[in-house]
Amino acid sequence: MTERIQTGDILLTPNQRQLLTAALSTGAEAATRAWYAWRDATDLDTLPAGQVPLLPVLYANLTRFGLAEATGSRLKGIHRRSWYARQLVLEAAKLWLQRLETGGVPVMLADAPALALTAYGNRSRPPDPFALIVSPEHASAATRILLAEGGQPLPPVTAWTGREPLWTTRQTFRMAATTQLLELHWHVAPFWPSDALDAAAWSRAQSIALGERSVPALNAADQLVRSSVIAAGSGYASLMALADMAVLLGAVSDVAPGAAGMDWEVVLQVAETGRANRALLAALECLESTLDLAAPAEVMARLRVGRRARYEVLVATPNRDHAAALSTTRRLYAQYRRVLSARGMQPGWGLFLDFLQHRWGLRRRREIFQHAVARLFR
């Protein structure tokens, strides 16, 4: 079993820590040492999906320290293909944005495309998936427009019935022209779908250039919290989200370090309103441990004050797999409660079963128990 190192609430393998350091460290010695350690322990043919998006960033950072030749032709080729794919996607995005604008749908960029065009500068951050944010009242119209542009909705497919879906805050499309994944979000903070957070984030949006167009993009403070929630999760995007946070804080920025210019009061306000304090703290602790990239001490102290006390599990679990399954169940229930709280609704067993049915993509409610048991004992 691969050893995992705990940094706050985030567990990283030594291999993941080496890759983050090699791709993001501003120190030549640290980046070089981490690169050789990662290279010697890694087979690119079996590279985990979560590490693949970091390869162009890795190559760009190593090039800064004169290690381009040492990386070999394969990593250089990956960087070139990523750069070319990025140009195609950004060119296609101009048409998508034009169609949405013509259809009367205000759009804001977030996550990969916004960061690729701002914080990463001339470094090759893949804009995948391409994240767009619209308001809930425009989500149905935006969906129709993207379908007309050749977008193929991927499961689970959101059904619009005249009101905002309760358990869904996004729809993913595969765009026919580029096979690009496009995520349509109708809340700025999917972890806390709140009208108040939406309105505040739209008012703080920054304007960035996409070709000859000027497009609103998520403010750095809002993006930092949004990325921290992804980083604290267990999906394939978590490692890239940590990298995005590091770049936002100035780890490999081509301009002045972002940590000093970050509006930390806004960061703390968004995290508090969106109940994302623990995720933000865990991600910041991980970055400090891995990259020696520290947020202000006052910010960390305020986040730690709100950290919930940890309790030992009283009932022993049979093995690590069972413990992981129970942890996933707890996260699902927490997500369910957050959605209801954000929308001012009272929890109930019927609603929770509806949530599980949607979350697991089941056709009938009676399949929930069988699916839950299979997840626990697989």
C-alpha cells in the first residue's frame, strides 16, 4: 500500500508531494531534487489521472531552471500538445461566449480557463475542463445554446422543469468541435449554492482579455476558496486545485506574489459564509507543508479557531476500505445538509433518499440500499 502523508486534513503520497514541488517551487534546488525523485519513481504510461494536468506546468517550471533537456523529449512533447490544445480551446471559447452573449446570457469564467489566462501567465495551464458560470435564471437558456453549439450533455443530465434543480449546480458537456469538456455552473460556490455569495462574487468579478474580447472572471479571493474545496476533496482534480491555489498565492507567478495582494478579508468572509473554513485551512496547511507557501499567520489563526474538534471513531471499522467508504458517506451527508441549509430547507429522510438517488444516478429509490452496501463492501 502506498504511504500517505497527512498535511492537515489532506493526505498526499510522497510522489504527489514531489510532483507539486517540482512543478511549483520557486527554488531551483528544491525543484531539481523533487524532479529527479519524482522521475525515478514514476512511469508516465501508468501515471494517475490527477497528475497528468500538472505535466505542462512541470515542464514550464523545470525550463526556468535550465532542466528542459533533462526532462526528455516525451515531457516536452506533452507540453507542446497541451499548448496547441489550449489555443484551439480558447479559440472555440470565443464562439461559445459570443453565442451566449447574443442569447442574453451573462457569463463569467472560473477555474481552469480563468486561471490559465491570468495567474499562470505564459505558463501552460490546461484550460480543461472549461468552466463557465451563469446565474440560475439563465442556466436553462445557456443549456439550450450549448446544445445548439454541439454540446453533448454527460450524465447525470440535468432536467429543467421551470425551476432550479435542487441537487444539481452544474451540467457538463462534451463540445463536438474540440471534444473539450465544458462545465456550466449556475452558482459561484457549488459547495454552498447561495444567492448572497453569487451576488457578491459577480460584483467583485475581474475583467480579463480573451483575444479581442473582455470577459468577466472570478475574483482571486473567490477562486481561492472555490479551489480549496476541490483540493480538500478526493477526486482526480484535487491535486491540480492545490497547484491553482499555489499559483494564486504567487508560487510561480510571473508578476508580484499574489499572497501579499490577496484580499484575505474577502477570503475569510467567503469561507465563513460558505462553510468552507475547514477545506480552506486544510489546503493552506498542505501548501505550507509541501511548498513552504504560507498564508498570513493571522488568517491561519482565525481559521484554526473555527476548526471543529476531532473525535475518535468509537466503533472499530473492519479495514481501511470500510473506513474510506464510511468517510465518503459522511461527506455525502454533509453535502446534502449544506445544500438544504444554503436554501433554507429543513432536512428529512425523503429528501436525503432523493439526494442519494440523484448523486448515484439510480433510476429507482429501492436501488439505494443495494448500492450503498455494494460501495461499503467492494
